Amino acid sequence: MDKIDELVSQGKSFLEDGKYDDALGFFEQALLLNQDNPDLWNYKGITLRSLGRYEEAMDCFNKSLQIDPRDRHSS
């Protein structure tokens, strides 16, 4: 397991436990290592949305879609 996987795993665990500030820290650390991973931006967006930081969350979701528009045409 590489460093990013470890950070994401820890972040997801905190997210599931409702510890959003802690989760955000892990996702931000992962993004420092790889800014081109759309899943990391998505996790950060989900966490920010959980914190009520909706504008920042939308920015993260948009960044994820810019990198990989995989969901744009799904039905």
C-alpha cells in the first residue's frame, strides 16, 4: 500500500466516524502528493459538504470532473 492509499484509508475511516476535520486533513495530505487524482478531489468535496462548506465542496467536485469527466454523460 502506498502513502496515498494509506492517507485515503485513514481519511475514509474518519469520514465514516463523522470526524470530518480529521478526514479533511488526510485527504488534503493525499492531494499534496497527487493533485491529478479525481477521487481525492471527490473525497475532499464529500468531506467539505459534510462540514457545511458547500462552495468549497463544489469547487472540489468541479475539479474532479475537470480531471476525469466520467460522470458527465452517465444516465
